[in-house]
Amino acid sequence: MKKFTRITSILVLICLVVGCFAGCQPGTTEPTGDQPLEVVDYAAQTKLNMDSDTLKQEVTVKSYIDGDTTHFNVPTSIDPDGVLKARYLCVNTPESTGKIEEWGKKASNFTKEKLKNATSIIIESNDGKWNADSTGDRYLVWVWYKPADSEDYRCLNLELVQNGLSISCGTVSERYGDVAMNAFMQAKAQKLHVFSGEDDPDFFYGDAYEVDLKHLRTNISLYENCKVAFEGVVTRNNNNSVYVEEYDAETDMYYGIAVYYGFETGELLNNLKVGNRIRVVGSVQYYETGGTWQVSDVSYREFKPSDPGNTIKLDDEFHAASNRLTDPAVFKNGTLEIETLVGLDSEETQTTTFDYAALAMNTSISMENLYVRDIYTTASGNSEGAMTLTCTADGITIKVRTIVLRDENGEPLTESDFLYKTIDVTGIVDYFNGEYQIKVFTAGEIVVHDTQE
């Protein structure tokens, strides 16, 4: 886990070596002696020139990613998919996705607030073309927004830098690089946010790896037996475990995991109620019997409510499960490429191809118009009466596994209630007997449409 107070001096030195000799103009606001600091609003001082030879496009926000990355809706003449993934020039905010870093949430919320309340947003290229970053998937841009109470555009890149929410500032070779350098030096002199030397009030200073669920799920074997902390919404509670999921805007997917609480009692169970948004702190374990991963060893110390190791409820709102409508063909055959870590403490990444269902594991989904062509019913043991429905949709086979289901009168449902019928299903993505399935916990999660011979 990075402590920005420890790396600030290195980053500043890099900025100085690369650009300060050319970029620290006479207007630099670093104070000398008893001279007070003259604070400059560089974001207001720098003006958008609509007549320059750079490319410009008015846009709307499709997805907020983090402090220095936003996905914008653009004409298909710019991108065939109608979406430009923008990486802000001269800005490098702390991470609020993947491995979570100090001040990352602050930067992310800052960007979201400014753009959400803007009456107009314009992206500008650094020169006469749209330039991709090193990933080839994002474009390096300047982002201008017009506040509701102003007729002038402000440069959000510069605003992030001058507010001390960027850990570096690029070089003077960029279009507004010299201004960014001055804004960076001013934020450092003011000791703002990442330069403050103070704790981030939105960051938990414990001994767990602070991550998001996408990062955890796509790198999970690296975290085996490690203590992790993440946020998400509780969607189901069954068999001494809850299912927790979280949306990722960059991949437009939900990621989830089972959290085993065992026989814990008290306030922890109140925190783990369905509909709660929670912060989970626990140990990553491989569940050999089920062949799946889970988080266990969660707790809540009632006499130490501020303990960063507590699993806590984050607000008092009810958060509904996504129950994302999913195409059976995508579920069965879809794949997605995601950058993953080479090692737990390494910055090196690699591209990994995942099956869609593996990524959706433990999340809530729904499917429509599944035809039930076969049913297996467990005949003995604690699961006697539980069923596995083999369903088809457009030639795709989907398995639906239930616990013992009962109707409103408490009577158990049987094969005759579903066999040779078309159903809609809502449940949790599960892994059983070597394949991904949909697990159903209540009778209401299966809706029967009609009977077919």
C-alpha cells in the first residue's frame, strides 16, 4: 500500500528535472523567506481557445472511472463505438480503483462533482489529432467544463493539479505543461491533500490490502490467505454466507464474492443484512469443497467501532441487487480481456482472458425464456428436495440449481412445477460440478410462463 507522503519528494524531483528548468516561469508561486504565498487560480487563468489548431469536441459523460479517467460519449466519427476513454493530460491522481490509495476517493469524487454539475464539457487534444496513451485504448486529452454559475470554461486537469490531487504534473512539452508545473509547485507549497503529510479521512489505515472487487476477483489467487478490505452491496444471505457485489464502470460489469460469517452474532449480522452497502475486512480463502473463492474471518468489535479491521455498514440506505439481465449466449460463451498483476507487490501487468461467467461469479443476474427440459432432484441428505434444472435458450444450455423451494403455503415445490415449462430466473452465479450455474434461493425467483409439450 502506497504512502504518498513517502514518494512525493521523488515525484517532485522527477518533475523538476524533466521540466522545471524550462517550465517554472516567473509567475511561480513558491514563497521565499517571509514572503506570503500568492495563490493563483490556474484553472481560471488559463483560457480555452476555440480557434487554436487542436481538436475539440463537446461531450457528455458515459462513465465516471476515477480522478484522471472518464469515459465520454462522442460522435462515431471520433470513435466507432461512440465512446472516448479519456486519460487526463498532466494528471496522475491516486488510485480509487484496483488497489485503493490515499486521496484516491477524494480525487475521484472531485472529478465527478465538477463534471456532473457542468452545463457543458469540451475535450481538447494536445495537438492536431487525438492521441492514444501507452495502452492504446485511452486518449490523452485536456478536459474543460463550464460551471453552472459561469460562462467561462475551466480546465479540470489544472484544477486537479492545483488542488493537490495529482502526484505528478507531466512535463512542459504538453500544451499547458508549464502552467501545470506552476500549479503543481503551488499545491506542494500549500501542502494540499497528497502533499499535506496528513491522513486521508476517507482512507482506512489498517493492515489489510485496500482493493475493489474487480481487482480482487481478477487477481484473487495472488491474495490467498491475505487480509483484504473492499466495498460492496449485500445481495443474498444463505448458509452462513452473504454475497457481496460491486459495479465497475470501465468494464460495465458487476463483480462479487461470497463472504462467510459462520456463527458470528451481534452487530456484525446487522451490518451484513441484504440491501446494506458495507466495507468487508477479511481473509481470502479457497473453498476446496466448492472449488471457489470466499472471504472469511470477518468480525465487528463492538467495543472498538473505529477499528479499521471491522466489517461495517457504510450508510443507512437500501441498495437493491443488480439482478442484471444476462444473455445466455454471453453467459456461456462470452470472454473479456482484463489487465491483471504479475505479482502481488509488482506494478507489472499482463492481459488475461476471462470467461464471462467466471467474472460474474457470485453476482446477481437474471435470465428470461429458459425452457426446462430436464430436472434432477436430490433424494437424500440435508439438500433432499433441492433441484437442478437443465434449461435451453436458443440452443444454449443453462443449469439452474435451487435449494429446497416452498410455495406460499409452505409446501415443497417439485419437478412437476417446472418441467417442460418456460421460466424467467433470478439468482446468484454459482460454480458447481465443474460448471457455472444460476443458484436460486426462493420460489419467487423462478417465474413460470407457460407449458410446452
